[in-house]
Amino acid sequence: MHIKARTGLWMVLLLLTLATFAIGEVGMTGRQVVFGLLGVTLLKGHLVIDHFMDLRRVEWLWRGLVHGWLLLVLGLIAIAY
């Protein structure tokens, strides 16, 4: 991936992080907010796993393990709410 594309992707991740931080700072609550934040976290995790960890080029097993771990953690958080 070209450096400009990675920089753009990093900026998207930064904006998503700032958005989730802002939601927390204004005190938004509720089930919809929590599940929305979990969705954003899933998207960010997917982008980091595929592009910054560069796992999109490895065998399915390794990608599946890391994505599975992310889904497990987010799923457990969702169950807690």
C-alpha cells in the first residue's frame, strides 16, 4: 500500500477515534450508542488488522484467528450490555 493511502487510512482511523471520544465526552448513553461504538470499533479493528498489520496477504487461518479474537471480545462486551 502506498504511503499516501496509508496516511489517508490513518487519518480515517484518527477521525473515528475522535468521534468516539467526543461521544463519550458529551455523555451520550443508551444501547444504540454502545452498539454504534462497537460497530465503529469493529471497523477500526478490521482496518488495522488488514492494512497496518498487513494480514490481508496471509493465509485465511491467521486472518481468521485475529478477526475472530476481535469479534469475540466485541461480542462479550455486547453481551455485557
